[in-house]
Amino acid sequence: MTATPPVRILLCDDHVVVRAGLLALLGSEPDIEVVGEAGSGEEAVALAAKLTPDVVLMDLQLGEGIDGVEATRRIAATGVHVLVLTTYDTDADITRAIEAGATGYLLKAERPEELFAAIRSAAQGRTTLSPPVASRVMARMRKPLPTLTDRELDILAQLSQGLGNRDIARALFISEATVKTHLGRIYDKLGVDTRAGAVAVAKEQRLLP
């Protein structure tokens, strides 16, 4: 009887100590094999293309260069499964990662057994979410769509084009101070605290054309 090959893992985390801990932890499982380590998003994308692992364990915050979400987007586009493993569980982070193509979203506080199970599920293309993450996703799905004013929608549309406050102000013939005020209200209504988060939630809620 032919033995089932182990799940091949690529680790991506910018902290060497974290990678070492994961390497030791995953080494205890005979059906999981770590085939590479990356300390940046760019390195993860390159190694994923070279090693073609079954699953990439991806942190979201990676210091300089592209972040974990963009790395996830590039890797997932090649057909490799990405399991996010992070300490961040805000609505914006979860939304961006899932929209980028992440197969699962796990928090680093989970028990090792949960991590092992999530890796095996991700290798088969099945979605796994940490309970707190699943709760946030369900809560957002049940929450009514935020109501934005026409001006806020205008600013959000400009934001999605990558424009800064000054360019938005010029495009809409308003002051930068007014743009900042509207952005604050948009963030509050969407439950985010970054421009990227606002755009991600707006796309998820179909608030953009």
C-alpha cells in the first residue's frame, strides 16, 4: 500500500524566532513537511513558485516590501493554497485576506492541534477559520449594509483608484480638511482604520461601482 505523501509547507513570517518555533512544532507531525522558509512577501512569492508547496503559512505583517495580503494574492493566483497565520483579527484584515484568495485564516493563539488540522484542510482546499474569525465573518454578514452619503461614496470611489487626500480634494473641488473629515466618517461606518481596509470592505459590500 502506497504511503500518502506529507503535506509540503512553506513558512512566511518576518520573525526568525517565530519561524523556528513553527519549524519545531510542525516537525512533530510525520505527515507535514516544511520545505522552505521566507522572511518577506517577495521571498514567499518567489519560493512558492520555485518549490510549489501544498500550503503556504502566511503572516500578514511582514515589515518592508509587500505585505502578507499582497503576497497571498500573488501566490493564490498560481493555485497554491495559502493559510493565513497571524495575530491580527480585525474585520479589515480578515476581509482583505479572504478577498486575496486565502484558503483559511488562523490566529497564532490557537492550539497546535488546530493548526495541524487547518493545514491538512487547506492542503485539500477546504476553508478553516479560527472561531473568533468565524464569529466576526458571521457578524459582518448579518450586519446591515452601511449607509454612506453621496459625497462619501464619491470619496470612496477616488480612494479605490489609489488617490491621496490632495488629489481627491482637487478632483472633487473640496479642501483636504473636508476629505479627512469624510474619511473619518467612512472609516467609522465601515468599521476599519485604514484606506486599504475601507476599499476592501467597500468592495465586499458592493458599495463601489
